[in-house]
Amino acid sequence: MSAQLKAADQRLQPTSGTPQGLTHLRRGNGTGAAALLRRAHDHIQPYIQQPPYSVAAEQLTHYATDLATRIERDGPDAIASEQLSPQLRTIRAPNG
């Protein structure tokens, strides 16, 4: 894969890690979920200033970190299922 395609592929995945972390949590793997959510935070952080595709990057980093902290502190069973669907408010595109 060319460097250009790799760069484009990375831009297409600004939420990388969050869905995988939520899947691990739904399956009862709190340790794996917390680790993936922390990685998601690290991956999304660089997009905060200029989020691609109007992704609410700042809100998503806070969600991932807060959820990982709660999982580690309270355990996976303490997280209600309705808390596993983050509200991804998007930023309105300049021409949209």
C-alpha cells in the first residue's frame, strides 16, 4: 500500500479503538476494554484541533477516558448498556 493510501486510511479511522473497546466490554472483558479505550483516546487526541468528517473528537476522547476509568474502578458489570453508545455530536461542516 502506498504512503498516500496509508495516510488516507488512517484519516478514515479517527474513532479507532472505541468500537473494539465497547465490544470487549459487552463481552465481559473489562481489562481489554479499558486498554482499548485508552488507546482510542491516544489515537483520537491528534484530531481534536481539526477533526476529519466532523467527528466530535474532543467529546470522544473524554468518553473513552472516562469509561476506561470507570471500568477499572468499578468493573465491567457496573457499566449500564445504555452507556455503551456514545453520543457523537458532530461539528457542523462549514458548507453543510
